[in-house]
Amino acid sequence: MSFTPLLRACTRSKSLLNGKAVHAKLLKFGSKADVFTNNHLLAMYLKLNQFDDAQRLFDRMLERNIISWTTLISTYSQMGMSEKALGCFRSMVLEDGFAPNGYTYVAALSACTSLGAERTGKELHGRMYRTEESLNSFVTNCLVNFYGKCGLLKSARLVFDGILEPNSVTWASLISCYCQCGEYEEGLRIFLLALRVGRIVNEFFCGSVLNACAAMKSMQLGMQIHSLIVKSGFAMDQFLVTGLIDFYAKCGVLDLARRAFDEADAPELHAWTAMIGGCVQLGGAREAVNLFCWLLDSDLKPSEQTFSSILGAFANVKELRVGKQIHCRIVKLGFNSFSFVCNALLDFYSKSDLFEESLKLFQEMKEHDVVSWNTLIAGCVSSGRYEDAMRFLKEMLLEGLEANLYTYSSILSICGDLPAIEWGKQSHCRVLKPGFDSNVVVGSALIDMYAKCGRLVDARRVFDVLPMKNLVSWNTMLVGYAQHGFGKEALEIYATMQSNGIKPNDITFLGVLSACGHVGLLDEGLHHFNSMTQVYGITPRTDHLACIVSLFARKGQTKEAYGFIKSFPGEPDKVVWRCLLSGCKANRDFILGKYAAEKILGIDPDDTSAYIVLSNIYAELQMWDETAKMRKLIKEKSLKKETGYSWTELQNKIYTFSACNIMSLQESYLHQVLTGLTAQLFDSGYVPDVMFSLQFEE
């Protein structure tokens, strides 16, 4: 009797026990199964994931044909055992002498694609070219996919151009390959060409093109693709829903991303993860947390990607308790074995100012990649632990990991914050060797480092040669000029930004208003402040208010500065009142200065400098009782003015010194220099402002 129908039934019903029973019957009868029956047995074991049984059966088969080999190779390739699949392919050709068919080639090429085995794939292509008269569409599609996934786009295009009538799968494969390799514009051009030749568009086309639009932040084209999806009547499967959410989120339109999510019928986990990630990226941390809570209440279980996305939200809203609970859940579910989840946890603890917890987690991790080290180093930088950051950098290099873009960005941040220009120059040289200086992230970090070190000429040189500039690059150069008093140059940068169509943000206007203050352009400063709200829709912060108050004060218009503060809708902070107080000191407006100092003390009762200035104002106004009260308060609170330190870098060493304590090997020489500078100041007619001098001993 024929056992083939029974074996097929066992395979369809996934009944391994019955299948083994049929196999046992075959062996019991003692009859040698023919190759046809053995192939069905082999297919059953493979489809039921019994790979050891399948391999034993295959090895004992007295007779094999191309179907036997192809079944084995295809299954291994589909199950991710690519090296084993290619090993079987070599054995089939070299040992058994079988010529592969189209299905065998597809399985072998798929294995090469998974492994990124360019050479082996090219050898397979060469064999096809020599032995096959023509290739069917399955093989050509697989060739296009292989070359594209390996980054060999020219070869993929040559294969595509050699196909007389490429089908929709071929077009979609080529578009997907270009988009995955970052060639988004070319991918879009191929998509438009497919439309022009009348190729029927499907959801795979649109999914790839949406990813390209998201990467390019091409809002208009992406919305046109969305309209095409609706008009074509495609079923809104999870692939398209996730693509739409990701597109709108990356374009910064969270409302449309949420609408796409809400309109989906029972969104799957990928859509939830994309929506949560979009909220985190766009600052909607609270909404991301709410979505995560709804996800937990549903039947779906979060994946490792979901946990990685939501941790950023807890870091942003400083929800330490909930973040730690998420950490516990990650450990219980076993997701802490994923390095990218642990990296997200490292970032969460670092941003929450819990460096010790971050370090403990890092030490408990089984494996560290460059992202882990970068996260730890960045946490050290953000918390001012520069020595630890440099130590971890050395340890990372000793482990054999190469510094990447983000590593150099952290190093340059250290050099700028210290500042340490010599270290910065050496880092710049290291950046030049791999060509990282053309990257916008590293380029912006270089500009920031040179600007903070006062090397504005070098900063501008880096800025001018940077091939791609983003808003951070422009802002860094503008703020660098403004902070060092180069108001004219800063305003020129802003004018160039506008002519290039770069939309400013709140940081941009901080630099612009600060530049106007240095140049003394009150009217222009007010114009920019108004344009910030009326033209660009940016809500002013107290930092912007402080810039305008400083502008009025520098012009001697302290009353107008106070009036501007009163008209501000928000609550002024200590910095704003300090700017007004500084203006009152310069313009000897004692009454308003007294009011500003009292406001500062109302916000911070332990502000030493405000007590001292207020006491001096009372003395100037001959309000001796109030002066005595201030002196008494200062003594009772044991307030002392913090010692101001200066430092200089010499031969890669930092020397710090203050007026009362010079911590340097060249103490006597520094005293001589400072004494000489003081003498030159008095010779030039400098007269100290004794009214606001410090009248109390430290």
C-alpha cells in the first residue's frame, strides 16, 4: 500500500506521533521505501521541526534526488540555519553531482543573504549564468534581493535591468533594497517609474516608500502615499499601520500618528511599540506612559523593543519608582539578556541622575557593546564625572572596541566643558582619520568644543566645511558667537539661517537675543522677541525674558525692564530678577534694585550675593537699621560668598587658582602677573565701584 497519503495527513495535522507510527510500519514491513516515500518522510520531519530525525533519515537514504536535497536545503535556509543550508548545497553538487534547480538556487541565495556571504552568492550567480539558459522570476527576484541586502546596489540594478518583464515583487524588492541602504531618493524614483509603466502598486510598495518618506521627513510625499493607500483600497494590515505611525511620528506630527493608530482595527504589538516610541521621541512622555499602561491591560504582552522604547519616557518624566518597576518586569520576563534593553536601562538611570545604579547595571551585564560604553560615558559627562568618563573610554579601547560617532561626541563635550583645548585638538585629529568630521553630530560637537574654548575662528572653519548642517549646527555656531560677545557675527549667522530656510527654535532665539544684548540693539531684540511668538509660534521661557531685561538694563532703562517683567505671563525666576538687579547696580537705581534683591531672596532665602547687595543698597540709602538687620542675618545664617576660581591649561595640565589661594607650582610667577595687570588697570584710570564692593569678611 502507499504510505504517501498518510504521511501528508500527518504533516497537515502536525501529528508527529502518528507520523512516527507510519514510519515504524514502513520499517516493520522490511520493505525499502522508495525515494518518493522517503522524500515525504523527510518533509514531514522537517516541517515538524525534527531536524535530527530528518538528518538521520536523509543520511540513511540509499537513493536521493534533487527534491530530497532541495527540501533539506530550503528548510534549513527558512529556519535560519544558513551555514548548514550552504553546506548541504555544496555536498549536493560536489558529492552527489546533482544540478540545482530554481528552488535550490532560491534557497541557497536566501542563505547567502542572511549570512551576508557576498562571495558565495556571486559564485552561485556565476554558476547560473554558465549552466542555465534562462532564469525564472523567483530566482531573479532572489538575486535582486541578495545584492540589495548585501549593499551591492549596482549589481542589483544590473540584474533588474536584465529582466524583460519584472513583476511587482521584483519592483518592490529593488525599492526596498535602495531604501534599506539609505538611498531613499533613488528608491522613490524607482517607485515613480513603476507607477509610470503601469505596475500595480501593493502594500509592500507603499510600506517601503513610507519608510523612505519617514527617513527624509518628506511630509507632503508621505501624505500622498497615504492617500494612494486609501484610494487603492488596500487592507490596512499591521505592516502599513506601523509604517504610517512611524512616518507621521518621524515627521513630528504626533496627532496624525495617533489618528492612524486609533483607526486601526485591533492594532498589533508592532503598532503599539511604534506609537509609544513616537511619543517618547516627540516629548510626549506622559502619553507614552498612558499607552504603555493600556497595552499592559490588553491581551498583548510587551516585547523587548516595547520595553526599550518606554524606558525613554520614564527618564524624561523622572518617574524613578515606575522606571524601577519596569526594570523588575524586564528581569522577570528575561528581557535583560538583550543588550539593547540593558542599554536603554543604562540610559534611563543616567538621565535620572542615578549614576551609581547605572554603573552597577553596567557591571552586571554579561556583554558590553559600543552603545553600552557610550551610554555609560555620556552619563559620566552629564553628571560632571569627567575623570571617570576618560577612564571608561580607556577601558573601552582596551577591550578592542572602536570609538564611533557618539563616543567622539562625548569626548568633545568633555573637552568643551573643562575646557581643554589641547585634548580637543587631539580628538579632532582622531575624528579626521575615519572621516567622522563630515558627520553632522560630530561636526556640531567640534563646533561646540572650539566655541566653548574660545577658538571661534577654528569653530567657524569646522562650520564652513561641514557638508550637511542641521539646526543644532547652526545654533551651536550662533550661540558660540553670542556667548563671546561677537553679536554682529551671531546676527549674520541668523540672517543666513533665514535665507537658507532653516526654521529657528527656542535655542536659536536665546542666541539671537543675547547677541542683540552684546551689540546694544534694543529695538532689534524686541523685534526678534515678538517674531518668536507671532511668526514662529514659540512660547518664550524665562531665559528669553532675562535676555530682554538685560537689554533694557544695558540701555539704562530699568523702569522699562521692570514693566516688561510685569507684562510677562509666566512667573519670573531668580535669573530674571538678577538681570534687573545687575542693571540697577550699573545705573544706580537703588529703589528698584532693593525690590529686585528682595524678590531674589523671596525665591532663594540663602542667596548670599543678594543679601550683600541689598545691605549695600540700604547703606547707600542711609537705611542703617535695615543694613544692621542684613548684617545680622548674614552672620546668623553663616553665609559666605563662594570662592571664584580661574584655571588655565598648560602642557595638558589644568592649574586652578583664586584670589586667596593659588594652587600652582608657579605661585610666585602668577602673583607677579596679577600684580602687574592690576597696576595697568589703575594706570589706565580704572576706579573700583566701592558702593557694591564686598563689605563682609569671608
